[in-house]
Amino acid sequence: MPVTKSLLVWGLVGGLIIVGLLLVADPAFATSSAGMPWETPMEKIKTSLTGPIAMAISLLGVVVAGVALIFGGEMGDFTRRVIMLVFVIALILSASAFLTALFGATTVTL
């Protein structure tokens, strides 16, 4: 297949467009030092869920749910399930602080 003049022109135009786009591209697109945009909000959520206030609230939830299950008497099935849900959520939230207190490490390294 012979190279025609129109093929050379289109190749030159395409090359110029690509070079032009590379020259006007913002250098900030290539940086990655700031991290992902969701890291800061996730850090705030992690701090809120693992702080001393969250530990106190989860401990209070465990106590209240336990007392409700022990001294609740005749409860409906739905009420018992809601109390168990509160109990499990409170245990999950307090697990991080509890394990940190036991082992002294805040993160798991592999």
C-alpha cells in the first residue's frame, strides 16, 4: 500500500494535535502526593468511631442492651432483635479501642 499525500497530512495533523494536548495539559494531573479525595473524610470518620467518646457511648450501649435483655421480661421478637442489633453495633464500635488497650497497637501490619 503506497503512502499517499493525504495519509501523511492526516498523520501530521494527528501528531500536532497530540503534541498540543500534551503541552496544554495541567501538570497537577500527574501529582499524587495529596492522596485520594475521600481519604480525609474517611480519616475523620475513623477518628470519630475510635475516639474516647465513641468508646463511652458503645460501653453504655452494651450495658443498656444487656440490662434490657436480662430484665426485659416478655418482649416481642422485633424488640429483641432491635436490642440485639444495638448490642452488636456497640460491641463492634468498642472492639477497636478494646484491642488497642490489650495489645497496644493501633494498626495491623502485614
